[in-house]
Amino acid sequence: MIPLLGISTQALFGQLLLGLINGAFYAMLSLGLAVIFGMLNIVNFAHGALYMVGAFVAWFLLNTFHIGYWPALVLAPVGVALLGMALERTMMKRLAGLDHIYGLLLTFGLALIIQGVFQNLFGASGQPYPPPDLLKGGFNLGFMYLPAYRAWVVVFSLAVCLFTWFMIEKTRLGAILRACTENPELTRAFGLNVPRLITLTYGFGVGLAALAGVLAAPIYQVRPLMGADFIIVVFAVVVIGGMGSILGAIGAGFLLGLVEGLTKVFYPQAANVVVFVIMVAVLLVKPAGLFGKKI
Amino acid sequence: MKQAISLGVALTCLASAAFAGAAFAADKVVKVGVLTDGSGPYADVGGVGSQLAAQLAIDESGLAAKGWKVELIYADHLNKVDVGASLAREWFDQGKADVIVDTLNSGVALAVSQIVKDKNKVFLNSGAATSDLTGKACTPNQIHWTYDTYALANGTGKALTKAGGDSWYFITADYAFGKALERDTSAVVKANGGQVLGDVMAPLNNADFSSQLLQAQSSKAKVIGLANAGADSANAIKQAAEFGVTHSGQKLAALLIFLSDIHSIGLTVAQGLEFTATYYWDLNDGARAFAEKFSKKSRNAAKPTMVQAGVYSATLHYLKAVDALGSPADGAAVVAKMKALPTDDDAFGKGSIREDGRKIHPAYLLQVKTPAESKYPWDYAKVVATIPAEEAFRPLSQSECPLVKK
């Protein structure tokens, strides 16, 4: 292979591909956050905890009921969405119209409680979750060995992201949802049940988190703090993309995964902070984020 | 007047007798502080299990029957050096602890070690691995109980190099522990005719090792040495399997894995890995007896890791020494007494403590069983070789410890 700036192209392609895989997770998680913020105006700090719950539901289904990966990919998000809707109905609803900080504190507290309960039940180290048989093995790409499962993660999450964007921006349902947030009073006057739509949106957002959790289960350990490790970076991704912007969240997610991968090639020590450096730069130059509307 | 004086004398006598009595009662108190990772990547290696192990030692010591009051406190140092150091200071300054046990995390352990020396208390380290604790950072107030990076290198590192793995690439936890483990293993690899091709650092508590594994793969080294532990090594091993590292002919050396890690990785992925330990719960009758007592009270009936077994063994021996001395007040004196007394307990059998503070016992080169070989819960490993006590740890002749007279 030809070396490029002292780095072999082999290493470069490999790290870029890995960056893309990480980016897929960033995109899925930040997409859920963006949907919730865009529609409910809540900064959902419980997102990481619900992502973890999604992974645990999949683990629990497998170990207790012997229900495998493919059904779990549907069941876990639905289960977590129901849990999320219950939380929205009983708690978050009461904070509607108050300052953002209240929602942030509530969801942050919820995240701590959920993580604490799981840590108490399962301990800190992870539980094993095997990838489905269909996706075992991998492809030798020449410059690296790509596990089939990771390839699936990229393709699947890209499809989910585009589907979500299409639903919200291009369909009638999406238009109604957007109307709910733009002008709830007027939407209600048209005979639409606004609180129910908001509850459903929250359920959908956290369902996305749980879906990412199930996708992550065979790659990372299924462990109580798996979401806590991720959530800060994901928030940075949302801020860079522009709070509440669907396309921004998706684009920034994949983009930052790639940038992180590149950093690992050229200056590995900075890989953990590069996302935050970019966040600071973006906030200074374009405070609303790359794709955000002007504040 | 005379009467008044004699009354005064009598009262003074009484009062001093009462004070002496009070002082005597206060001396018969010993306070054990378990300081460990309670919530991070090492929480299942030590954590509340270390607290339980210390409690088992206290119960077994029989000190309560001899009129002692033994107190146990526990705290999570969050793997942060500053948090660990300030907890240690608080415990000593407020009289909450005479001894600090465990301290999983070499960074925290090195900080605690200095504080213990300054306050003349006792530090019984079970979980932290860095061999510096009996090297240049040794003190007359501490004992390194269970294992260290030298023993790990000397076990797994030597065995793999001799078996033909003569080129190594390290994936290293980026703090005191990882660096010490890489340093000690590199020395063993080179001493046995191997070479080290390079290394890559990963932060503590890293979820994704794919990038580091990719670099290790492209190094073409025969052995990829994982100089990390706990959830980090579990993640790295799992992802190495995913990226086909072992299928491409490279061998994975998990330089430090604990029982809890094997449990979390699962035998399907972990099978065949060789690792070094000084305690494995199914090793012999004594080890099983301790494991039995432990798992009756542990979360999910987990068997003890070697770190938890070390906490038990160290606390038990400490209490023996304190009882023999009659007071825990002078930390250096207690440690001297501990070194003088032979050690004996269920988990580690008979052993001794060297002048540099190194507890000496055999080490074992173990191999993770295949799923078919595993017959009952927690049946995870078999012994490949036993390394005798006198060969398992760094010889005193190589020690940088100032306490060792040469």
C-alpha cells in the first residue's frame, strides 16, 4: 500500500471504516435526542440510560425466554418506548412550559436512578450477548477484516435514520407532529390530540435509543454504565448538528465518527477530545449548530 | 484538712483509674477501611465483594470473643487519585480507620501508600497491580498481598514467549498500572529472546478497542499483549474475537484477567486464553471452602476473584498481628509483626511476607476451559502449571526497595 503523510493507506481506510461504525451509533442516539428536543423541547438526559435498558431487555429476552436477536430488535424498542411513554405521562408532562433546566434535571435524575438500579442488580461488569448466527464471521477487505455484524450496524442504522427523517419531514404524520410543536393551540383547534402525539413522539425517540442499545449489545458489553459512557459525546454531536435538527443530528453523527477515526490515525491521544474541540469551534462560529436554525 | 486531702487523693486515683479503663477499652478497637472501585470497570473484581471478604475475615478472626471491637467501613474511590487520597486522609484524620485494604487501581494505591506512611497506619494492597509498591515505592507500612505486574509477566508473558510467541505488540491501559504491566512484561519477553514491536495506549474504561486492535493487527506481531484489566480487558478480548484477530494467526495474551471478567466475556469467546492468578476458587479444598462461604453471601452467588480472596487473607492476618500486639496504633509495628508471623488461611494456604512488603505464595498459570469442559456454574479454568512461591515474584536481589538490605 502507498503511505500517505507517513500513514499507510491501510491504517487510514481501516480507521475511517471504524469511525463510520461509531458514527452510526452517534447518529442513532443523537437522532432520538433531536426528535425529542425538536418536538417536546426536553433535553433528554435519560437517553443513555434508556439505550442501556434496551440492551438489557435484549439480554434478558435471550437468557430468560430464549428469544433471539431478530425479535429483540423489535420487542426491546417497543418495550422501552412503553416505559418512556409512562415516564412522559407521569412526570415529564408536568414540566411542559417550564424552563429547559427542569426537564434536564428530571431526566438526569431518572438516568442516575435507572443506572443505579441496574448496577445494584447486575454489578458493574458486562453480560455477554452473542451476535446472531446470520451475522457471524466477516469479510476480508484487504486493508482490514470487517466483521459482518459491524457492516450490518452501519447499513441498518443509516436506513433507520433516513426513514425517520423521511417520516418527520415528508409525511402527513410528520407535518402534524411539527405543527404540534410550532403552535400547539392552533393544532388543538383543528381537533388533534396534542398531548397524545407528544407522548407518542417521546416513546418513538426513546425507542430509537433502545434500538441502538440492541444493536450495541453484541459489540459492547451489556453493562449498566454503557450509556453513561456514550451520552456526553452524543450530546456534543447534537449540539454540533444543531439542537432539534433531524438531518443535522444524522449528518453530525456520521461526520464526527469519521473525524474521530481520522484523529486516531494521526494523533491518537486527541481522539477522546476532538469531538468537544469541534463543538467549541462550532459554537463560536455558528452558535445554532451546523444545520440549526438561527436563534 | 487532712480528710480533704485524702478525699482529693482518692478522687484523683479513682479518676485516673477510670481514665485508664477508658483508654484500655478504646485501645481494643480496630477499624478496617475497604477502599476500592465500587462502580467503575473494576467494581466486580473488588467492589462490594471486597467488603464482604473483609467482613468474612473479621468474623473468622474471633477477635470479638477476645474483647475486641472490629469496625468495617467501605468507600468507592471512583478510580480517581484525588478522591482516593482525600478519603484516606479523612479516614485517618477522623479516626475512622487503622488500616486501608484493597484499593484496586494502581494510581490510587500509589497515592494512598504515601499517606499511610505519613500517618503511620497500615496499607494492605490486594487489587492494585503495580510492582512499584514493593519496588521504589515500598514503605514499612504496607504489604502487597495478592499479585503484581511482575508475577503476571513472569507467568503469562514467559509462558507465551517460550511457546514461540517471540514478537509482541501491547494494547495498554493509559495509567500507572498498564504502564507497569507493559514494562514488566517487555522485560520478560526480551529476557526470553523475544522482541517488542510497539504499543498503543487506550484510556481507562474504554468501550471500543477496534481501533487499537486494528493497529495491533497491522503490526504483524505474533502476540498481542493486553496490558489492561476488568471491563477493559473483557471488551478488548470480545472485540478481538469479533475482528478475527486469533483466526489470522495472532495470539492474544490477556495479561490480567479475573474470574469476573471470564464470567462476563463467556466461555465461547474466552476459551483457551492463558492467564496468571494466585488464587482460583476451585484450586484446592481450602480455596473451595473460602469460595463457599463467600458465594453464600455474594451478589448472584458469585465466586470470589483473587483480589477479593486477597482482601480476606490480608485482613485476617492483619487482625492476628493486631491481637498479638494488643493495639493497632503503631502501623509500622503492626506491619513488622505481620512480617514476623507466618501466614495461613483457607484461600492461600501457608505463606510468608518478605522484608520489601511482598506476600509470597505460589502463582498458577491457568487456562480458560471450553464450554464443553465446564461442568458446573463458575467452572471456568484449569491449571496448566504451578509456579512455586519462591519463583513467582521478583527476587529480592532485583528489588529497588530501600528497605531491602543488600
